[in-house]
Amino acid sequence: MRINWTRDMGWLAGLVTWLAVGLPIFADLLAHPLQISPWTGLGLVAYLLFGVFFLLIVSELLEPIYQRYPSQILLMQVVLASIAFLVNPRYELAAILFIITAAHAANIWPWRWSAALVLLQSAVVAAGIFSQGPSFLSGIVDTLIYSGFQFFALVSSEIAVREMRARTQLAKLNAELKATQVLLAESSKMGERVRIARELHDLIGHQLTALSLNLEVAAHTEGQKSKTHVGKAQKIAKDLLSDVRGVVSTMREGSVNLEAALCALVEGVPRPAIHLSLAFGLAVEEPQKAQALVRCVQEIITNTVRHAGANNLWITIETTASGIVIHARDDGRGHKDLRYGNGLSGMRERLEGFGGQLSIRSRPGEGFALDAVLPV
């Protein structure tokens, strides 16, 4: 069994709780094996199935199915807990299973739906308790106790989920800030290269051109001896001018190194695990296209964090004859009817503005895949 100790400590506590609920049931069955009725057997089967589903979720063996049908699995657990409690209400501790489902609901449902589920479960608890014929006051107190535990578990899980989302969002924003800083630094360097190149060309290049022209005129007006020396000077001036132009061309060809920006973008994102693969020496000459590439990767990560429910995200960036190609895929829940939201629409428009293209594939249970081409 593989447990993520940072993310699943709540699940581990729930597992221990489930085992504790079953202790009095099994102790009674061992002490009175001949008193097992069909209803008792049905409740025991429901209790065991509840635990099986719980174990499979914790060990992530059901992860693909859970990512695809989280609400259905939660409702199945609620039904099993209800059967385990209602068919054997004398095992009142079985109502504790509803505390586990209340905590589970906070991880997949909005607060209003989770609170409604707790109220529904409280009604089931009340029905089971009053079926045993206690006094009205005793039944109300017991129901309120179990309801209070459910709401406590729900609120605690909701706070933990919101804190985790806030940490994830903060880490993502911090990574985006680092990537933007790298882009700004590279853009600043590129602007400085262009400025120096322009000054070299306008000042030194102009002077050397004038010198070459003057020496060429002198070569036609002086004697044979002077013409030899003037010719050498003319050759030196032309060579120097050629060298200056070579320096200018080299400086203009400087490109933005994207590796630092992209690595900064994926750093600090705790979930999903991002596997980034970059082409060797990946670089883009134009700062605007470099920024577009980084923004596309940023949007891929944002969509995966917010909507995919994935454990892993693979991003591969390679250079081809068509330009720079981004391949991205995750192992999330996928979507049957994929729609272009603001993020994907903005990515497509940004790529098409440079003559690029975007294609997306997604199916339920098969994650999300994206291919983007940016001509350079």
C-alpha cells in the first residue's frame, strides 16, 4: 500500500477509525456466533465493503476510477455506511462511518453540498437511534453528538483543503513570478545588445566607411609608392569594417534562453508532479515569442492544477522544422465535452498571432493532451 504521508494523513486517521468501529461488531460475533442473523450478515458485508473501498482509495489502486467518478464513489460509501448502521442499530458506533464520509465530501464537493450530505446522514443516524426506542431526550442528544462530530470533520477537512489550495496557488504564482523575472532579464539583455549593436554600426561603422572612401580616393591621386601603402591601409580599413559588422551581427543574433524561465515556472508546484523535458539548447530570438511560449506552458500547468485532478503532468518541448512544439499530457479525469475557456482560447489566439496552432484531445478517464506549435 502506498500512502502519501503529506496528503493522506486524514485518510490514515479514517482507516484507523473504520477498524475501531468494527472491533465491537467482531467481538460480539465471536462471543455469540450462533446469533448471526441475515440482517447482521448484511450489515457486516456493508461494513467490510466500505472498508474495501476506503483501502483501495488510500492505496490509489482505484485512482483512475476515483478521478473519473469521485461523487459516485462517495455516495456508494454513504449507502454502505447507512446499511451497516440501519440493519444493526444496536451497534451504534457504526454511525461513526458517517464522520469519514463527511470528511471525504469536503475533498470533492462544494461546501453547500457537503453540508447537505451531513444533514442527510444526521437524519439517517436519528432514524437508527430512535428505532431502538430510547427516550426522546436521549435520542436527540445522541443524534446531536454524532451530527456535531460530522460537522467538525467536515469543517476541519474544508479548512485543510482550502489551505492546500492556497499553498498550491501561492506556489504557482511564485513560480510564475520567477519565470517572468527571467524573461524580463533576458529581454533586458536583448535590448541592451540591440542598442550597443546600433551604436557600433552608426558610429564606428560610419567612420570606417568614410576612412575607406577617403583612402580609395587617395589611392588614385598619389604616386606609385604611396599607392602601395594606401592600398594596404585601405585593406586594413575594409577588414576592420567587416569585423565590426560581424560583431554587430553576432550581437543581434543573441537569443532568449528559455530553460531558466520554464524551470522556474514548474518549481514549487506540489501537485501534480510536473515532468519537464526540454530540447537541448532551447532558445528563442524574439522576446515576444519567448514570452508567448512561457505563457502557454503556464496556462497548461494552471488548467491541470485547477481542473484535471491529475497526479502527473508531462511537458515536452522540442524543436522541429515547423518551430518549437509543446507536447503536454496528464493522467487526470479527462473531459467528455471539452470547451475552450478563457485560458485555452487565449493560448490559441496567442499562438495563431505568430502563425502557430493548437490541438487538444481529452476523453473521460484518459486525461488531457495538448500539442502546440510556435513558429520561430
